Amino acid sequence: MAAEKLQENLAYVPTKAELKLLEVIVDPANKDLNVVEKCEMAGISQRHYYDIWKKPEFVTYYNKLRMDLVKAHVGDILNATIRFATESASNHNDRKMLLEMAGIYTEKKEVKQDITAEATLNVIFDAGMG
């Protein structure tokens, strides 16, 4: 099973241009760059950029890479969340999220439903009594 997963991960090998693009787009410092700027940094044309994104294999590879990066930084993210939750009274969402993750808090939602229906039911019995 683990070998199959490893093989699945190795199934797609990005080209050199794709690797250059990946270096640019996964760097948080470049998150506000537009397509032209990303292409310039990666040394590729805009046409090549869009051709790369048309490849489902590349998109899958990119999504997996992003998720792996998030997972690798979960500890840092949680530490920053804890720090913000304990040092800033301005936002309660971080505290709420941490308590939900710890299983201490569950948001309760009240759902009200107003159903108005009019139905006419005509039942005709013919019992054949006679």
C-alpha cells in the first residue's frame, strides 16, 4: 500500500519550466504577484503559463504540493493562532477554532423552519356495502 502511494506520487514529473513556476507560486512572498510578474520570475511566457495550468496532472501535482506545505507548517500555524488568540482581544474566531479543534466547543445552531402547506385529500371509499 505504501509503495503504491509512493509510486502514485512519483507518477508525474514536472518539466523544468513547471518547476520554476512552482518555485514562484508556492512562495508566500509572491502571493500578490500578477500573472505577468509570475511569468517573468519563472522565466516563462504567459502562453506557457496558461498551457501549464491546462494540464490536469500539473494541477493535481500543485494541489498536493500546496497541501504538503500546509501540513508541514501546521505547528507554526497553530502556534501563531494560539499567540493571537491569547494576546488579542479583538477577534474571538481564533479562540473558537482552537476550542473546536480540542473538542471542547461545538457551535450550536438553531434551525427554525416554517412550513405552510395546503393539501386537499379526497379519499373515496367504495366498500361495496349494501
